[in-house]
Amino acid sequence: MSSLILEFEKIKLGAKIPSTIRKQVNREWQEGIPRGQIAEKNQIGAATVSTIVSECRVQEHPDIDLLREVALALRRENLTLADFASAMRLRNKMMEWGLPEDPEIEDFIETVNVNCFKAGISHEKFIDNVRYVTSIANQLNSSVDGLPSKILEEQKRLKSYKKRVKRMRSDYNVTKKDLEDYINKRPLLIQENERLKMENKAYESDALVLRKTNDQQSIELFEYRYNEMISENELKKLDESWLPNEHRISVKELHELAHEIYHHPVEHIDIIRRLKANRIQSMAA
């Protein structure tokens, strides 16, 4: 009784009610909570609750009582305003997507529920599966409806690839072990290939040197043969120098005589002296 008197005294004296209490009371009133529970939760009197609601009805929300009636109706169905707000958001989304508000939607939801129960999966798992299937369809550039035929097409392609691999293995007689051995030995094969490349490069360099040497030797041989040749004019002069009763010699014999002097100079020193004297005399002239 004393608390009730104190409450009336507060109202009479015009004590200002804190805004946090006002907001809390208005929210709980709109949620359909009984007046006594609101007063008890906020540690105020029931009269203060009535005062706050009346002021809100006049100053802020004229339809606060209507909202309370909606909340009470929801509470009777074991629902809350949050549940109602969620349902309204879903309704707005359905209207945005152009989905009709008819029993077909309820039938769909019930069908999903039944299938989840039979499959032994949760609704969250069902939604995850839907997202997964949609993701696969996007990756394959296919619609969800066309996914089964797309999967069959990919299975046929995979089967064709397996046949080709099997045929290639048969043609080349290559086994998995052969491939593994090749992979393991590949670094050694690369090293051997590099070594052979270097050897081939060295051989090419040697061949170039040999070609140059051979070319030089060919030039020297040509010069040697050229130097040993006798011009037609000299042969004619030689032929005219013979006396009528002298025996003429051939070019071959002349060549042999020259080599005889070259290889046995001591035996023909007199001839060499005479040739040298003639050469000096010729150069002096």
C-alpha cells in the first residue's frame, strides 16, 4: 500500500520518468506483456505504466493499442513480434519475386520437410545441398534443370578419355611404373642430354678446326703442285735447246732429275753450285 502511495506522490509531484524506462515500457506494452509484469520488471508502479502508455498514445504512437492487440494475438499462437516481422519480410520477398501466396508454397515447404525427414538430414543441410548444386551448375555453365544431362555428357567425355588413355597405353606399352621410373630418372636424363649437347658442341668446334686445317692443307698442296709445274713456254725453250743428236727427256724425267738433286744434294754439289751462280748472276742483271 505504501508503494502505491509513493507512486501516486511521484506522479503528483511531476517527477520526470527516465527515457530508458519509457522506451522499455512502450516496447513491452506493444509486445503484449501484462501491465503487472511490466511494472514488476521495471520496478515501477502499474499507474506509472498506464501514464507512460497514455503519453505514448497521445504524443508518439496513436496505434500502440492496435500493435498490442496484434502482439496478444501472436502470443496466443505462441509467436512473437519478431516472428511476425520475419514472416512479413518473407512475404515482401515473395511479392518482389512474383511468387503467389497460395497453397503451392506451403506444399513445397511441406515436401521439403518430408524429404529431409526421410533422408535423415536437417533443413540447414538441405539448404547447403541446394547451394552446392547451384554452384556446380554455375561452374558448368548450366541451369539446375539441365544439370543431369550435363553430368551425363561429362561422364561420357570422361569415359572417352579413359578409352583413349587405355589405347595409348596399349600402343606404347607404357605402364604406370614406367611413367614413375621416367619421372624419377628425368633429372638424370636431363643432365645426360646436357652433357651430350656439350659434347656435340665440342665435336662441331673440332670439325670446324679440321675443315679449316684441311682447307689450308689443300691450298698448300695446290701451291706445291703449282710450283712444280713447268710452263708451256719453258718446255718449248727446252725442246729448242737440244742438239739434233741429243736424246730429249720427258717432263716426268725432268721432274725426277730435279727431285734427285733435292733429295741428294751432296752428290750433285757441282750442279747446285752452277745453278746458284746462274741465279746470282740473273738477280744481279
